[in-house]
Amino acid sequence: MIGIDKKALQLNSRFTLPPNSLGYCGKDSAPEKFKSCVIKGKCAGVEEEFKHFIVLHPYLRTLSKITGLPKFSYKIVESYWLGNDKLLKARNKDYPTLLNFFAKQGVPEWFVAELKSEKPKKFIPTHLFQVLHVGVGRASGSVPYNLESINNCMIRWGKVEKVNKKTAVVNLNSLKKVKGVYKRTLIIETFPFVEGFVPALKVGDIVTVHWKQIVKILTEDEVGKITYWTDEVLKAIE
């Protein structure tokens, strides 16, 4: 029997905690489990919590079907949140697979039907593809679909300029709309972080922010991945 991939569950827990703690997706029972998984390495029950995410779960199932890897394995989780070479296996013919899993997850029929008619130029099954092509909040109705929600939901990344006791100032890769097209831009903002998520955070670190929370310090390799795949999705959405 294959053991639990704790590293994958911790990565998934980092990125799912902010929207879940705001009540946008998943169940109320999840936040403390996610924190315990990341901080203490105690990940019992988090797989079950992920299954209740109306958007996340269908993407992980789609990526699993495309690659043949388990849906909660590290490469699958990383490909959705940050991007990696597993995304190269995705083809436009796989887009209906995602929509099928959406329907099984409980996304409204009318919305699935609408998405069928809105075929992407290139199917790249990442979180940013969900934010921009499907539309943040449109599957769950939790938030308005506008530029502010897009930037809050997008996995943004940038350099830490100043560290305070419970917050940090980050020069963050964000999006702006220029002549109807999304472009990357840098915005300096202050964000809180969950104690224990980013130990030894310091000026110069590159971090990711999701729903106004700092959730991870990135390695150089991870910075390369999120930069590349963000730009690939932006090209595909034009």
C-alpha cells in the first residue's frame, strides 16, 4: 500500500487554508486540520477535507487522470498551485474531463454548460487558469468576479521588503488589465502570515500570497515554476 504523501498534503493545506478560513470553499471543520498538517505534520483528515472543495478537487482529479499519478501526490498538487512539467501532458481534449468532474462535484449544470461553449485557446489546468478562464467565484458564487477578486485569489509571489511581528511588506507580482488583456505588474502591500507557516521569514525571501495571507517561502526552483506557468496561462487567456 502506498503511504500518505505528507509533503503534498502540507503544500495543499497551505494554499487551501486562506479561502477556506474565509468561508469561500470547503467545510468549517478544515482550518484547524490544515494548520496542524502544515505546522505539526499531523495531517489526519485533510484528504477528506480537500474532497469538499468544489473547484480544487475536480482539478486534482483531472491532473491525476492526465498523468496517471495519484490526485494527492506532490507533483499533482504542485502542478495545480505553482506549475511544473506535468502540465505539458495536458491537451485541449482534456478540458471536457475537467467539466465532467465539475458536474460530479456539484457545480451548477447551467454553468458547466456555459463552460462547454467557452473552450480555452489552450487548456492549462492550474489555479490561475481557474481564476481567469472559469472565473474566480463563478462556480461557488462566493465572491464577485472582478480584478480585486482575481488578484486576491491568484497565487501571487514577490520579495519581502520588511518583516513585522505578524505581517510583512511584499513587492508582489499581481495582475492589471491593459486593453482587455491581463499583464503582470508589481504592487507593494502588507500581509499577515499564520504563525508557524513561514518560520524565520526575512527580508529578501520570495513568498506566495493567497487571499491576503502569506502562505509559503519559495525556493529558487519554485519561483521559476510559478513565473513560467503564470506567463503561459496569461498567454493562453489573451
